Amino acid sequence: MSEKGMFGIQGSGDTSGFGGLVNTTATIGSTERPFGGYFDQVADDLERAYPLFSDAIEKVVVDRGELTLFVKRDRLFDVAKILRDQLRFEMCISVSGVHYPSEIGRELHSVYSLLSITRNQRIRLEVCVSEKDPHLPSLVEVWAGTNWHERETYDMFGIIFDNHPGLTRILMPDDWSGFPQRKDYPLGGIEIEYKGATIPAPSERRSYK
Amino acid sequence: MSTFTDPYASSQETTEGRVYSVTGGDWDALVTEIGATKEERVVLNMGPQHPSTHGVLRLILELEGETITETRCGIGYLHTGIEKNTEFRNWTQGVTFVTRMDYLSPIFNETAYCLGVEKLLGITNDVTERATVIRVMMMEFNRISSHMVALGTGALELGALSPMIFAFREREKVLDIFELLSGLRMNMAYIRPGGLAQDLPDDALSKIKATVKDLRHSFKDNEKLLVGNSIFMKRTQGIGYLDLAGCTTLGITGPVLRATGLAWDLRKAQPYCGYENYEFDIPTTDSCDVYGRFLIRMQELEQSLRIIEQCVLKLEKLEGQPVMVADKKIAWPSQLSVGADGMGNSLNHIREIMGESMEALIHHFKLVTEGFRVPAGQVYTAIESPRGELGAHLVSDGGTRPYRVHFRDPSFNNLQSTAAMCEGGQISDVIAAVASIDPVMGGVDR
């Protein structure tokens, strides 16, 4: 996938440098043991507590001093429960989405930041699903605090969290169509309708482009 | 059945039964009609424009008399798409956007973001000590100004007007310091990837010392008004109860968590910006209620002052050290200075790049128009904001613009506890409970 330009700038005449800018997405490969720090201990404990470890974890990435476990979506709920109950990750601090349109079949990533107060440790879970089948198990049963975070991720990326107690839009209006944080969704570009009057999209309001 | 033609008060038949909408109009006529039915359930919309709901927060309360049986929050009224916008600007410009999220703690937003960018760039250890100490000092000043709003408006919402006057008086002094240092009172974009926008002005330290002394003295005014005040205690003690188990499952951090007796503060637990080198305490209570949270905020003011004093001592020794990384490929090129009209480009710097150094001009041009490239990867950096854990999840694809910026805002998360705190209580307790969460809707909706 490549992205080009800002505000629809095309051809020459643009000296900002943004016009010819091409973005390509890069991914980081998996890490081999030893992971360093407490990460080996977390992986060991999880392997001991969860016999299906090798089947559930797609890859382990240690980058910039942070541990990311890529979990298969079918196993996410089990892994989360074991992390909470046996590895003492009491808090799911945040759920965030990322959209990688270039990763065919795993375009949408859901990223969970977990915190253990008891062990004073942080890890990250990442789950990949496709745009065509954007279903994930909801973790509200494990950590009630993921409720709004999952609603936000649904609102912005269209990831559907199965068994969520009330998966509705949270930041955008209820009747909004489209998922604004996806990469193919424009910045601006949406006409604003208010009480019958229509205001052109922000990107259309200027005479210059 | 409906005899209304009033647009502000009408009733209609729905699948849930007859619904009466009251937003004004003829009260007597409405009461007569409602009196004819046996339904007692009232759903009350408090907000989004209610003065006591802390910004544009909509609370949907289901009532039985004065008792709340169910509460839900409606948010999103202040959603401005900041996270999406940052994907269309370079990494340095991102600071200008994220500072506007939680508008009461702009310095914290900037710091969380910049620590993340620096971690992605791998330059965390290259940031000079002077820049880090100034960051800490600014954050602690910001903690004071933010807590002042929490305490002042919190008390105001409970009907106590004087604390608000005093709190905003103190806040003004802190904002004056911000203006002196950065040229702006809020949304400063002062902290930049690699360091700071500019160094302290010459007279800064002496003014900071005077302000610290002044603040320590005048904080007592509010303390005398609120601590031990029997009316205030009756409105806040045992109200908005949330214990440790509730906090952990809901992911609650900050003063709400510390009011359960757990001394969890990222400044101590997972130090960043050299917080391990400062002496300060973490105030806690174990009352789990609104009053306990107020007390914690009040005690944190003194701890922030202690940290600022230590910062001043350190800064006196670090005189002359740069406040930006040495790498000219990353350091924001413009040399800003505070003028009569705020922060702007230093004329000396413009003279140099336009007249003397071609290289400086090229760097300036490349960095300002295109920005620096950040190696691909993702990081999550968390800091202790006045409201709890503020986290920045940053993803880079190797380009000059962020691939994804997500802020884990403590207000967004903590507001989820409204139902747990309010259900079963009275309407008036909702105001106290929400005030004790101290949500800032700019941060909630981003």
C-alpha cells in the first residue's frame, strides 16, 4: 500500500515535500529467546500456566524494551484470563486499533496494554483480524474496564467484539457510517449536515488545494 | 391521549411505553397528564450542557424518586479527531495537536507523546538533563494548575463558591509561570521530540521561587475552607464509593485508585524523566470516597511544590546546558524566543540561516516541510498525569508522519466508573462523584 500527498496535492508546484511523499508500511519480525529483562519470566510463566501456549501465540516481538505477544483470536479470551488470574495482570490499561491495509488477511490489529501492579510489569497483546471478518472475542468479562475501549475501537476501526454487553458507537454519532480511523477513510472529505443545511467538507472549503 | 402542542413538552407512545419528553413548556399540564398514569420510572438527561457535569458530559439517569437505579454516560460531544489529524502532520507537529486533548494538562500530553517519539527514535538517553528537569518542573506546575480546577470546580458544584475563587487565583499564578516560560498559558507545544521549544528566560528561576513560596502560603486558604468543613464532609464522605477491586477491573488509576489505600503512582513505580532522583511522597487514604480523593489532590499540591523546589536547585547547577538534542537531523531547527506577542522565531536565528549558513537553511527547510524519519515500530509510554495513567501508543511505519497515535486518556477510562459510583445513591451524589473523578472532556473525546 502507498499513500501520497496531503490535501490532494498532485503534480508539480508543491514545494512542501509532502506532495511526493510515499508511505510504505513495515513490520517487525519475531524475536528469539532470550527476550531479556522480565520478558523471559512472563513467557515461561505463561507457557507453564497455559499448555496450548505454542498454539495460541503466533509470535513474540521484543522491540525497544517492550514485549508484544501476538495472540490468535480464538485463544485471546483464554490467554487473557490466564494472564489476569495466574500471571497477575490485574489491569487492561488500554485497547487500541491499528489499520494495516497492506497486510492482506490481517488488516486490522487490536492492541491491548496490560499492567500488573503486583509484579510491576507491562506487556502488550496484539491480535490480527481481516477486514472481511473483523470479529474478536470481547474481554469485558475479564477486565470490565475494556468496555469503553472496545467500543472506541469498534467505532474507529469497525472491529466487532463478540459478546460485548453493548457494542455501540461511543465517540461518533450513532448514525455515522464508516470507520474514521481506517487508512482509506479521508481526513475531512465528509459534508456536514446540520438541521437540514449542508456545509461542504473541510477539504473542499478552500479555493486552493 | 396527548393534548400537547408544546414543542418543548410532549409525550409519545413507544415500544417501551409512553415517554414524556420535558425540556421546558407548561409544567402543570404535563404533571396532570403524568399523574394519570401509574408509571414511576423517570429517565433524566443531565447534560450535555449542564453546568455541573464538567464540560459536555451527558449523564443518563434512571430514577425512582430521588434514587438512581441506573446511570450511563453519553460522551463524544467534543470529539475532534485529533488522533486522525496527527497522521497527516509530521512528528513534531503532532505535539501541537496532542496538547489540545486534555486541555487542563497540556504539558502531560506533550511529555507522554514526546517520550514515545524519543523511544521510537532511540534517543531517550540523548535528551539533556536540563531539558528533562524543566519537563519535570513544568509537569508539576501543571499538576497544580489541574488540581486547582478539580478542587475549585468540584467544590463549586457542591455549592461552595469561595474555594473556586481561591483555586482560580492560585491557578492564575501557575499560568503566569507557563506564560513566562513558553509564551502561552495553555496548549503550549513547549515540549518537543528531543527536548524543549526553548530555554528558560533569564529571570525565570527567581520568579519560580517566589511563586512557590506564594503558593505554599495561599494553598492554606482552601484547606481551611474545605478540610474538616462539616457541610463539605456530609456531601462527600461515603459518597461515590469505589474499592480496590472495582478500580483494578475498571482500570482506574490516579487519585481515585490512591483513595483506596494503594500507593500506585507511576512516578515511583515506573519512573520516567528521572523521577527516581526526587524526594516526594505519595498521599493515600483508604476511605474510597469523594472526600478521600479531594484530600489526596490537596496533599499532592504540596508534593508538587517539593519537586519543583528540587528542580530549581538542579537547574541552577545545569545553567548553560542545551535543552535540545545535539543531532541536527532531529532537533527542531528554529530558535524560538518569547516576545511581547508570545513565542516566535528568534530574529538572530533567521539572520543566521538566511544570511550566513546555507546548511542551517537546508536543515531548517527539510525538517520544517518534511520532518524527520522515525524508524518503524510501536511503543507505549505511560506517565502519571493529574488524573491517572496517561499513555501514548505510537506506531511508526518509518515515515515522517505518525502511522497511528492513540492516547489512553485517564479521564476516558475513569469515567466508566460513574455507574459503579452512583447507582443506588441520590441525584445530588452524582455531582459529587463525577467531580471526584475529575474528567476532562477534551481528553475523554479527543
